Amino acid sequence: MNTPLYDSTRQRDVLPFFLAIVRGRELLMDLVRKDLRARYRYTALGFLWTIFQPLALMIILTFVFKYVIRLEAAVDSVGNNREFAVTLLCGLIFWQFFAEAINNATHSMLENQNLINKTRLPREVIPLAAMGYPLVNCSIGFLLLVALHLFFGGALSLALLWLPAIFGIQLLLVIGLGFFLSCTNVIYRDVGYIVGVALLFGFYASPIFYELPAVLQATESGNMPSWMAYAYLMNPLAELFTAYRQILFESRFPDWSMLIWPVLCACGALLIGVITFRKQAATLSDHL
């Protein structure tokens, strides 16, 4: 069995967590740059793939849900003055960030086991670095979303100032889950498979190609049991994605009441993730 290299006497304390990230900020940036270079090193289009991938997915889902299944009424339940494709792209961009960041962070410790076993480094930077590539993709995708929104006749308003706050809530949620899953996946390898299934389920259980009011209307009309609607609203992404659309497409500030639960989930996930990671990081080498 390998001798644990990350054996600081304060490793099990929670307070030095953020200090460790500050100390390892240069390593964090190096790992992110390395990941970005590795992904596009032998591609002809390079970073253009960050634009083509969400566009391609938007086109095929628009074709399926607007023309084949004819889900347009459900998707455009808030108003008929928005293009279906742009509404869909908004959900896709922020969902892809969530899914890719969570999946990458979950497997990050296993994929960097040589780095962990052979060097002394603040291990907190490894899950964070795994989220760097999805964050860059999300940033480029958001610029594409704004460009298409303006192209289809949309406008931007002061409500856009709320965007950093809404995305900050999602980012804290992702970071918390990422830290928790990255260390538990080292100890219990089943976690990686569970995450894959959960993300597939979450894609359909989040308002990506439909909107939250369509779910609420289905409950009011009796097509969906009320308990199922309550269970659906336990997903914090449902309200976050709705807030994104209110800011971008309805040009209004998001309903503050729908942000309470996502904030609680984000803070809870971050607290649990940090505590779990600090408790387990000292002995991760024993399991790698």
C-alpha cells in the first residue's frame, strides 16, 4: 500500500481549504491550460468545436421536438415571441457546463493518480482544474447564445446584471458536488457509474427543451400528480434555468423566491463537499 504523501497535520481541518487553493493557483492554471491544449492539439478547427458542438445539438433537438414530436407549445409556454432554437440553446449551454464539470471532477482524482502519488501538491486544485475546460466552453457558448438572441430580434436589458449572481449559484453547486464526488469516487468506484446515470436522468428532469411553467401547468390540469411536481422542483437547476431565461428573454429580474432553494442547495453542497474532501484527501493515496 502506498504511503500517503498528503500528510499535513492540518489536512483534516476545513479552514485551510481555501488557503490551499490560493497556494496552488499557479498549478491550477497550468493544469487548465494543459487540458485545453491537449483537447484541441490535433484538431483542425480547435476552439471552434466549442461553438459547433452546442449548435449541432441545438439543431437536432429543435428538429425532433419542434417538428417531429411537436413540443413547441410546451416549450414556449411563457410567450410566443421567442425562437425555439435560442430557448433550447440557453438550456443546453448551462446544462452542458453542469454535466461536463461534474463528470470531469468525478473522475479527476483517478485520472491524475500518478500526480497525486508521486508529488506533494494541494489536491484541491485537481477537481477545480477538471472544471476549467467546461467553464471555458460555457463562456464561449454564452457569447454564441447572446449573438443568436440578438440575431433573432431579441434585446438585452439591465436584468442581465443578474447573470453573474445566477451563474455564481450554479458554480458553487458544481464545485461542492465536484469535491464530494471526486474523493468518494476514489473510495467507491461505483460513484462514477451512478453519476453517469444521474446526469442522463437530470437532462430530462431539467427544463432544457421545455420550460418550468409547462410542468406546473401539467400539474394544474391534472396530467401530473402534485407529489411529482414537488419532487421535480427539488432539482435546483429547474429554477436556475428558468432564471436564466427570465433574464435573457423576458428582460426582467428573476423571481427571488425561486432562488432560495438553489442557494440553499449550493451552500449545502459546498459545505458538504469541502468537509468530505478535507477529511478524505489525506488518505486518498491509499486507495489509488
